[in-house]
Amino acid sequence: DAKTTQPPSMDCAEGRAANLPCNHSTISGNEYVYWYRQIHSQGPQYIIHGLKNNETNEMASLIITEDRKSSTLILPHATLRDTAVYYCIVRVAPGKLIFGQGTTLQVKP
Amino acid sequence: DTAVSQTPKYLVTQMGNDKSIKCEQNLGHDTMYWYKQDSKKFLKIMFSYNNKELIINETVPNRFSPKSPDKAHLNLHINSLELGDSAVYFCASSQGQGDYSPLHFGNGTRLTVT
């Protein structure tokens, strides 16, 4: 079973920041939080991951709360091409990603 | 260049047939995986191989047999196909086996069993 809870869907205006929340209240101290997205008809695409500290890369930022029970993925300037299903995953073992239902993000013009 | 490539992209076949899906990665990764996405869109791991050695086998029926001729290839053979095998199958790879490096996925093979 997935160890994360995400809202099923969200909308975001093009050009605005998209903030996608994730709850992982049962996360253990050595478990990483990963974010992937799946654009229609494509394979999942890695976005970012983190353990304790906030992380940023060319695609997004990941904000993890101090107690590690929740996190937020931030797409700073959403475009129409960011419309996808976003998965927040707590990685329980190397290679073993347990996907939940994810959040369907719809970016609107 | 496609990092993780699968063939075929679509596969339509009848119940009882045997079919194979091929996967190749050109990333130099040590570990490869097969994931299955069912009609409800849930993605579940099936197998993982590290340097041609089976690491994870998630209670997949014996009709499914992965084969890794070398660390850049992981093929999936399915015998006696059933209607319930219809799904999208994704191949993936990652740098190592004991670490937490990200997985890189192919674009999937949509299998339809009639």
C-alpha cells in the first residue's frame, strides 16, 4: 500500500506556481520522498527527491516539513505541458517505488 | 537518444498465446525493472534485476518470466496469456541496486489480450 496521501486533482493557471501537497505521516527516518509525474501515454518521469532538507532542481522545488510528515512540490511557473498526474512516493526500499493514485494537475490557459 | 526503450509499443494478442516485450537502456545503469499499470492506473513493481541477477519478484505468476541477457537488456516473456494480463507494462532502470538513485522509465508497452 502507498504510504502517501494526495488530493485527487488540482487546477493551476498557466504561468502561476503550482503547489502540490502530499501527506506521509508514517514515514520512517531513512525513507526518501520522491516525486514523479506521468504525462498521458508516457512513462513516469522523475522530478525530484529529498530526505530532510528542501531541494531544488531545474524542474521543481521540494519542501519537506521539519517533522517530515508532509511535503509540497512546487512548479514555479506552470505551463500547459505540466498537465499530468503527479505521484508523491515514499521509497521503502531501493528500486521499489509504491505508486498511489497521485494528483491530476490541470494547467489552464 | 531514447534512454530506456521498449518494443513493441502496442501488442494485441489472443488468450493462450505466448509473447515477449523487449527493453533496452543506454544509460549504463546496473539495475532494471518491470512495472505494470492496470486499468485503474495503479503502477506496481513486478521484477528488478541487478547485473543480470534477479533482486525483486513481487509474487508475479510463473507465466511471467524476465530474462536479462546483459545488464543493458531486460526482456519480459509471458506464457499462456490471460485477459487479466491486459495492461501497460513499463521498463525502467536505475544507477545502482543498493542505493536510492531515481528510476528512468520507458514509454510503456500496451498489451491487449482478447
